[in-house]
Amino acid sequence: MKRRSSGIEKEVDALGRVVLPKDFRKKLGLDKSAKVLISMDGDTLHIKASDKICIMCKRQTEINSDLGMCLSCIEKVKQYGK
Ligand SMILES: [Zn+2]
């Protein structure tokens, strides 16, 4: 791993994968299975930590990251199960 002035040089593997540096992942809160948004700008790739959204209603607030749902949807599911 070589550090360059503009970043860290990483190798792309045979399947096109690049490992994100651990300290970057830590800073952005990217745990296992976290989603990122990848976009292109000319010859530059941007990788952005995706905002956590509720899998049920797509809200972005009060998300329980274990369940991937907001608190109000969790309540609804609890009620449904009764
Ligand atoms: Zn929800």
C-alpha cells in the first residue's frame, strides 16, 4: 500500500474489487454490509457512504441499523405480530 499525495494506491483484483482502507471505513462508519454510493466524474471515482434508510418506508431518521428499519416501522411490525 503506497501513499500518494492524492490518496492511497490500491490494487483492483480480478473481479474488479478494491478493499477500502480500514481507517477510511472506520471514519465513515462503514460496517460489514454497509452500502456505498459509487459515481464517476471524468476519470475519478467517488465512493460515498450511503445514508441509512428504512427498508420499509425509506425514511432516514431513527434507523435501527441491526434491523434496517425506523422506529415507527419496528412498532408497526410489533403490532402486526400480536
Ligand atoms: Zn420506516
